[in-house]
Amino acid sequence: MNRFVFPLLATLLLPVSAVYAQDDCSNVTSSLEMVSCSEAAKKAADAQLNVSYKQLMTRLESDYRADPELGAEYAAKVKESQRAWLKLRDANCPLEAFEIEVGKPAYVAVSNLCIARMSRERSAYLDKIVPALASDKSTSTAPTSDACPSEEFAPFLTAFSANSESQRRLTAMTVKSLVLKPVAGKDRSTFEPSTSGVSGATFNYPLMAAITPGKTPGVEIEEVDDSHVNVVDKRAGNSNIKIFNFSRQACWVLEGVEDWSISEKDLVVASKPKLSVEENFCRQRANAFGNLGGLEQYRLTAELFEASLENDLCAARSGDPESSLSAASLSLSGMAPQLPTYKLEALIKAAAATSPEGALMLSLYYCDGNTLAGTGSCQHPALAEESMIRAATMGSVHALGALGSAFERGELVTKDLSRAVACYEMGAAKGNKGSIHRLDELKKNSTTPIKPSYCY
């Protein structure tokens, strides 16, 4: 009965265009990852729906201030409608997952993504009911259409960003606020976006510096649809990106603020004693941004990886091997900008001084240089072999397998089957699966036993 699972999942996993959606699971491949991603999508959509509902109730209270009895009647109808809709949603989603065995990962994922999709659609619907600025202009606390700078977004944004007063006046009464928060019960480097509704009056204005659309470096304007525009502000760097969500009602209004920075209050001052306070904070931010980017669920995935690299470089200033290795690895991975060769080499050598994995990476660097993949023959085989031996002597199990392979095939300088077997045996004794596999293969394919000599 699973024949409809994949078409259904494909439909549910279409990338989300809504301004608040951060839950595109289309790149997820395993069923367990799909469950985790779908749960995050459901949670985010529920939070968004809750904010949209609260915003609507706030608009009703404000816009019907002159006739509170009628406003209360309207609010009661909204509550009745919302309760009925929740029952409909909770009945519809099990129906969508009916062809899948209850309790299976695919069932959970389809149900969660159905709830997320319907919740986002409901949020968009609620946002259009009694839009701010559009009802009773004499009683509304929002700006009137007469005070609207422009119906066109570009000139509106210029006027909005000009000063604190215009930003305060053209911000919704209740704003969808997204911030990064540490996940309870997990290590301090695990953060997730958290959405809530906050009063626009509580913000510290100005929220942004002046913007001239199309001319201000570090600012990107994304038109979601005719009524929604995102302004992505990267002027403070990849570690401090803010996204401002605007919607068009009687006038354009700021209705959402996404803050993709990590607050110092959520970090530990002395996570690594040998680092300065600034380097400690950078190290933790590097891990957190890297973890968020690694999920590949968010529209800022590329920027999150860039922020991780920038913070790794900050943490590696005094030669911290872990940060140096992390920065070099991220640069070579292709997920972040490629560092200049001189900087990459300095990082790898700093890591190799005390880290076995750093010494192994230095061996690979001597062969392949600053490339994302091997170029064929090793560029500096003697240096590569020397560094690989050093990594093995420092305790790298991976280096034992790599050294055995190099000795077996003569890929670097030395070709010696007896030394290869010795390295494989050392790796196998430490549980290295590659070494175990090669030993088995050599035993199968050798007509006479190979006597091991020494590895290093």
C-alpha cells in the first residue's frame, strides 16, 4: 500500500514561497531525516499560525475600538471559525497519509508536512482578514493611506528606512519575530529558529539603516508575490543577517523580522580555556552556524556556511588546532568560499602541529593542494608520506588505513606490501573497517602468506 507514498511526498516537499517558510525538506534523503525535518516544519508553521491568529485579534480590537460590541462579535466568529478549521486540518491529514502504515517514518512525515502546509495556508488567509490600514481609519492605530509614502515598494522602502519615526509608524502592531535559540536538552552549539508574535511598540528603533533600493551594498530585495516582499540585510556580515518581511495592505507594512544572529547571552564564556573570550564566542558561533547550514533546510544555507567559516577563522587566530582544522575543512568542502592557498596552508599546518587529523589533512594537502578533488598524481609525495606517517604516530586510525594503502599501491614514495600489512593490522586492531577489509582482501588474493614487517 506504499505506491502513493513517493508522489505524495514529492507534492508536499515543493519549496515554500511564503515569506516565513524555513522548512523546505526537498533535499532530505533518509526517512529519519525526513521525520526530523517534517517535525521542524510543523513546529514552525504552527508558530506562524499562532502569530497570525494573534495579529488578527489585535487588529480587530484596534479597528473596532469605536464599536467594541461589534468587534467582540467579529472576534467570536473568528474563534469559531478557527476551531472548526483545526478539526478539518486534523481530519484531513490522516486521510492524506492513509495509504501508508501508521507509525512508519513516511506516515509521520506525510502527516507533519500536511499539517505544516495547511497551517501556512491558514496563516496567509488570516493575514488577509481585516488588514491593518484597510478598515476604520478613524480608529485604527496603524497609519492611514494618506500617510503611505508610496504604493510602489522601492520608494516606500526608501521612506520607511529613512528614520526611526517612519519605521515605527509603518510597523504592524504585532510582528512575527524569528530569533535563533539554543535547543533545550542538546549541546550549546545546537540552535534553531524560534518564531513568536511581539508588539511592534517594543522594538528599539531604527530597525535598519537607510536603504536606497538597488544601490545599497549588502541589501537584497526579494519579491515573494504581489503583496509580500523580503528585504535581506547583510550589511552587518553573515553572522548578523536580518530579514525584514513586508506585506501590502492599504499601505506596505513591516510585519516580520528575522534575526539570524546568535546572542552572546546564549553562549558560554569559557568553553575552551586556551582561547580568548572573543575566540570562544567565535568557536561556538562557528559550530552553531555550521550545524544550521548542515541541515540544508533554510533559505540562508549558503550564508550560514559562510558565517561558520568566518567564525572559524576568528577562533583560529591564535592557532587553535580544532578551529584551524574546521576552517580548512569547510573551505575545501565547497560549502563555503575557497580560502587563498597561503591562508589554507597556514591553517592546516597550525592544525597539524598537535592534531593527528590535522597532520593527515596536511598529507592530503601536499598531494592535492587547494583543490576540491584530487588532481591525479601526488604533487609532493615525499612530504605527503612524511606527514601521513606523523599522523599515524600521533594516533590517527584513519592515517593507518591511508598509510597501508599508500604502501600497498606505491602511491607516494614507498611501495612495500609487508609494511602495508603491518599498518592494516594496527588499524584493524583499533577497529578501522577499511584496514579490516584490505587485510581480508589480501589474504584472499595472496597465494602465500604476507609476513608483516613494520608500519612506521
